[in-house]
Amino acid sequence: MISIKNLQKSYKGVKAVDIDTLEIHAGEVIGLVGNNGAGKTTFFRLLLDLIRASGGEIFSKGNLVTASEDWKSYTAAYIDEGFLIDYLTPEEYFYFVGKLNQLSKADVDDFLQTYQAFFDDAILKKGKYIRDFSKGNQFKIGIIAALLTNPELLILDEPFANLDPTTQLRLVDMIKQMAADKRMCIIVSSHDINHVSEVSSRILLMEKGKIIKDIAGGEAAYDEMVEYFKVK
Amino acid sequence: MTLSTFLAHQWHSFWRARNANKSLALQIILGIFYLLIFIEIAGLGILLPYLIKESMPGKDPIVLFCSYIIYYFLVGLLARFQLQELPSLSIQPYLTQNIKRSSMLHFLNVRSLVHVINVLPFFVFIPFSIVVILPAYGAVATICFLISMFALVFNNHFLNMYIKRKSVDNSWWFFAVVAAIAILKGADYFKLISFEKSSADIFIGLLHQPLFCIIPLAIAIITFVLNNNYLRSHLYIEELVSERKLTISKSYSLLDRYGDIGEMISLDLKLIFRNKRPKSLVILSGVILLYGFMFYPKYLQTGNYTMLFLFALIITGLFISNYGQFLFAWQSSHFDGMMSYNINMKQYIKAKFLLFVTVCSLQFLIASFYGFMGWQIIPIQIAAFLYSIGVNSFVTIYAATYNYKYLNLSKSASLNFQGIGALQWLQSLLISFGPVLVFFLLNKFIGFWTAIISISSLGIIGLAFNRKIINWLAEQFNIRKHKILEGFRER
């Protein structure tokens, strides 16, 4: 799915991302962990061609993300509010994103129907613009819009941080299910080592731009992360 | 926490704003621009009596001046509605700090006074009073006259704030005041009352009985107290900024038929109609349509086709340059998203181009009614229209790929230079004067029709090659895409 060679991004001489090689495959759920400033969000932006790499290459299904726009048709992401068109209502926004991916209004409505529980009646048919929703609800809107397109590659930046506990648990289940049913490739970053070790099939631990650990998810990964993050 | 600390923070926030220091050259140009305006206005104050004497001999400049004071303050109040914003949000971070409410109120009041519109009047009143009133009525009367004027400026300022705050509760307040002013003006127009006469009576009377200046002073104090009390009891953020209205979701179903491009155009339309700043720009483009009534007859009479062409260009093409200078910046708050949605860049640019064509055609159609003033208007407007959509639109899109500045959609547009760089100034100059110069030369040395046909052909050539140009623009956009994204992320 994703193949990375010598990827580097530096700001004023400091390397924010520095990855020699990395292969990510379809069906994998990658948990990206690391303290603030480790380079997680920068890495995501590089994957989406939102910033220019200082060196190296990212291939998505064999195509350079900087050269071809093909990746846009099967990639969905939610990083921050910068992905939401805040003067639209949630419905309009979903229809917009749906339309760009050849989904009719009826398709979108069907999809939203299945995620009603996720919205908890707080988002649809409220007659409000996205900018007037709370941060947590904006986050839900962003995540659902990303899922809506049924992508092959899904990128979520700290999805657990802004959600209420119920929704966090729901999202954990959703991620696991999507990866299993649709062989979706999902990359999530998180500070919540509990959730991340539960959803991820593989965990990448970043420190100062480098991937210093590449381990399988699960109980063992949780213990290893606790060991790493423990105050020394 | 003293007032000076508050003001120091405001000072920092002004100078440390992300976009403030970036281009020193622009700051200097703007500084000179403001300075010139101030000097001109002060000069106007001094020269006014002489101008009056020269243009209307036999009239007393003081009487004439006084007869327009009421009018001035009413128009001033309307202008303030547009230009002055409530400085409420700036106190948000302080509300939870250990600061007395009274000092916050104090800050809000003082902070709001710092505005060009409060400074300008003094540049007229002071020189005029010293040059004209002082010799005629003496020092006491002059001082009292000035005190009254200051009081009235002060009153206008706080009245505007008060009305604006009241309209946060209930927007009818605003309309009621505007309606009241309109009715007064109407009564004046139909000679039921006379602004000029009553204004002259009141203020000449004031010069004879200077101590009556306590009346305007009292009015100003009452307004201030009203405003202050209202603020004191409403010092909550949600009550200070205007409540957002419930959505009236318009869908542009006509555009649904045109696929992704239609979808993106309808997105732009929603952007325009749901956000303060683009909305006021578009309203301005509409008002500009009326320019024809003011300028066309004059230049038709003198046969000055170059000027007619200039105004035709402004009337048909203002939307393109106004909206287009921030073409991508309008979406700066969600540009990360725009660049990762499933949108092809060529389609994205094409949608922008078609938006220009649509709105410009609309302006052109409406403006065609000016053809009744004289047949020359029609070919001139056709040339201007073709040039606008065939050349200006592409130039504008190209220039927009160099605009890296974040734009806040909710701030009002008037006197707002956020997001404007030196390049945008250059561009507006080029767009308006380039073709006018060509038209002028051709019209002067060869002939009217040559000028019309040449300008129109330029537009038609641009339209004929639109696909090629759009592809090239998409490439240009992609070259600078990361720089644009980076700039937009800096808020």
C-alpha cells in the first residue's frame, strides 16, 4: 500500500521526520505513538502531500504521491479542523465529500443511517453550521466524512483525544471491524497507549522523527510502551 | 491588571500578528497612504473657508459649515455601523483571570475609541475652528464649539457601540435606527423639516451662547453611561458577540447536474453567502453596478470612450478582481482538506474559472440596460466583458497562486487589509489600467472600432484556449501548492 524510502523533512536544520524505509500493507492497522514533537502529524501531512519533503519518496500503490493525484481517490484523512468546511452544515459537508467520490445523496443518507449511534443524535438535522459545533462533535463529523468514502487507506490523527469515552470505545470497535472486513489500511496516531495497543496490528514508535520501534500490537506492545513512556 | 497592561497586550497582538511584519514595504506604503489621507483631510479643514468663499461667494462659511453638522453626524453614524466592530472578543482570555470587572469595562471602552473614524473629525474641526471661528467669535466660543464637537463624536461612538450591542440581542434595533435615519432624511428631502436650517440655527446659536455646550456634553455622558451599564450586565462572551442565526440551507440544485465542478461552484457560492467578508465584497460588486448612472452620462456627452471603457471594466469585472485576489485564501481555513479530498486540480481551477464567467456574465447582462443611455455603451461593455472573462480571470487565478496568506472569513471587509500582499496591489493596478491604456492608445491613434475589436479579440483568444490555459494554471498551482498550504496554516 505505502512504501517509503529515505523520507526526510527538516525545519531549520532540525529533522522532524527521518524514515529510512517503511512498508505498510493493506489490512494493517498501524498505531503511531510518540511524545509531542516526535513527528507524527508531519508524517501524516507528508503522506497526504500537504508539505514538501526535504528528501526521499513516498509511493502509494506504486505511484509517487507528489507526482500523481491517484491516491486521492482511495485515501481519506482527518487530521484537524483544517479538513472541515466550517460554513457548511454537517449534511451538506457529507454530501459534498460523497459527491466527490461518486456517491449520491441517497448513498450518503444510507451510510449515515448506519452510523446514527456514533452521532448520538447531536449532529444531524440540527440546522447548524459545522463551525458552531463543539470540538468533539466537529471531530466526529470529520471522522465520519473520512469513513464515508469507503477508502482503502484511512489516516486519523489522534482520533481518541477529542472524543467522549463512549465514542472512543465505539471507534475502537469500528476500526478493528473495518480493517478485518474490508482489508482497509488504517493509520492512527494516539497518545492513548491503551486504545492504540488494542486496535493496532502493528505499532510504530516515533522519537525525534525516527521510527525507533516497529512491533506487533497487543498486550506485549502495551507493556513495551509503558516501559518506554515511563518517567525515568 | 491596569489599563496600560491591556493596551500593551493589544499593541503586541497588533505587531506580532502573523501577517503584520511580513512585508515591511507594504506596511510603509500603507503608512504613507494613511498619512496622505490625514494631511489631505487636515488641509481640507484649513482650506474649507476659502473654498466656500470662492465657489459660493456671498455665503458665510460658518453658517454653511454649521448647516451640515447634523447631516455629518447622521452619515457618520451609518458609516460607523459599517466600519467599527465591537472589540469584545479580545477580553475573552481575561475573563477568568483575577481582574476586576470594572477595569475590563474600562479597557473595552478605551480600546474601542482607538479607531481612525474617531481621529479623522478632529483634523477637520480643529483647523476650521482656529482659522475661521476664532477670529469671528473669540476664544471662549471656539473652545466651547470644539467641546461640543468632541462630545458629539464621543456620543456617536458610544451610540454606535450601544446600538450594535443591542442588535446582538435583537437585530431589529439596527434596522429601527437605520429606518429612523432614512425617515428623517426623507422628511428633509420633501422639505417637511430642514436639516440644514435647524443645524445652522442650533450651532450658530451655540456660538452665540457658548455655555450651551453642556447640552452635547450631557448627551455624550448619558450615552456613555447607557453603554457602560449595558456592558456591565452583559460581560459574557456569548452575549457580547452576535449570536449566529439558524441555518437556512439553500441548495443550488441547478448546479447538481454539473458534477464535481458544479459541486465546487456551489461550495464557493455558499462560502460567499455564509461569511461576512466575502458577502460584503459581493454586495459591493452589486453596488458598483450603479456606477453607470453616475459616470456614463458625463463621459458619453464628452465622447471620452477611454473613461467609459474604464468604468465598463470596473462594472463588469469587479467581482473577478475582488473575489479573485483571495481566490484560494477564502478557503484557507480548510485548505488542508481541499487538497486531500478527491478533487483533480484541473477541475478545481476550472470550477474557479467558471464561477468567474457565471458571475461576470450576470453583471454584464444587468449592465446591458445602460445601452439605453447611448449605443456606444454596448460595444464598450461587450469588449470589457470579453476581456474580463477571457484575460482578467486567468491573470487573477495566476496571481492568486502567489497569495500565501491566511484569511479570516468572519471579519468585516471594510478597511481590512488582512491577507493582502504587495502583489495584490500591483495586480489590481495592472488589471484595471493595462487594458485601459491599450484601449486609449488604439482609440486615439487608430479608431474606436479597432480598439473595441482588439480588446474583444484578446478576450476571445483567451476563451478559445481556456483548456490549455487552465492546464497550465493547474501546473503553476501545483508548483506552489506546498507554499500556499504552509502559508494558510499560519494563522
